[in-house]
Amino acid sequence: MKKTIEIEICDLCGKETDTERMKIPTYRTFDSTDGMTNYSEKQFWNEELDLCNDCLEKITKVHSIGVQCHKYKIEE
């Protein structure tokens, strides 16, 4: 019997650790096809990344608050 070992690596910090695959909002200033086109305004995208808990904590600024967590605010 052969065992397959899957190593999880965070897409942001590169650390080998447990990760969670999530869609997160990102922005681009350059075109993804040629890398030469500079957008005049930020282009917002939802991208799926494998993230460790440390990186998730760093990038999450929107907090759900209140009794049933249906209120939101941005915290630094």
C-alpha cells in the first residue's frame, strides 16, 4: 500500500502548515496576461488562496459583531 502525503503551503507566507482554502478579495494594478498593462484604477478580484491562520488574521479587517454577528465593522 502506498501512502500519499499532501503538504500544505500558505500562498502568502510560504510556510508549511495547516491551511484553509478561501476566496478573498484582492486588487491588481497590472494586467495578468502580459504584465505590461498598468490599470489606471485598481481592479478588484475574488481569488482562491490557501492561507494559514497567521496570514488570515493579518488580512482580515472586517469583523462581524453583535449577538448574532449580523453587524460589521472594519478594525485595524
